Amino acid sequence: MKKGFFLGLICILLGATVFAENNFVYDSKGKRDPFMPLVTSQGYIVNVEEELFASEMNLEGIIYDAQGYSLAIINGKVVKVGDNIGSYTVLESSQSTVILAKETEKYILELKKEVE
């Protein structure tokens, strides 16, 4: 009797575990999944940045320097010429625009003018 009871209990628990694994989906709401490891088993750092599309990038500000030491703020990240944001590389920066490149594609981000 006890043997049958424990066997039945184990079957129910295993069935519930399989059922739970197949139906649970973690919604990260656009943030990094906290259950995902940050380092691989070989010791490499895992890239957790999601793919950005150029249309999702927002040029928030530019600190312009004529000698070429300009900085730009894109989606809250400070970048300079040569830096990467997502899979795009910052090519050029002017007083009101930043040019990004991804392979052969170029995209121009423009500062939005404030309405007074």
C-alpha cells in the first residue's frame, strides 16, 4: 500500500514538473533575463544587449568639438566616433547629427528641435 502511494505521488510530482516547464514563459519586459548566465562555461562574457534598430535610436544630445573629440548621447549611452552602439558604429558627429554605420548601411540621427 505504501509503495503504491509513493509511486503515485512521484508520478504526480513528475507530471506537474513537466507541465510547469512547458507552460511557463518569463516576460523580461525588455530587460535582461535574471535567470540567464552572464558568463559561458568557457569563461566568455555573454552579450546581453538586444539588437537595436536604427529607427529605435534616439539622439538625445551632442557635445561638439571642432577638433573631433565630440561626444553624443544615444539612448542614454555616451558615445564618440569609433564606438559601437548595438551593432552600429559611430562614424561621424557634427553639431546636430550623428552618422552610424552597420556593414554597408548608413543611418543619420538628428537632434530634435525643442518647441517653445
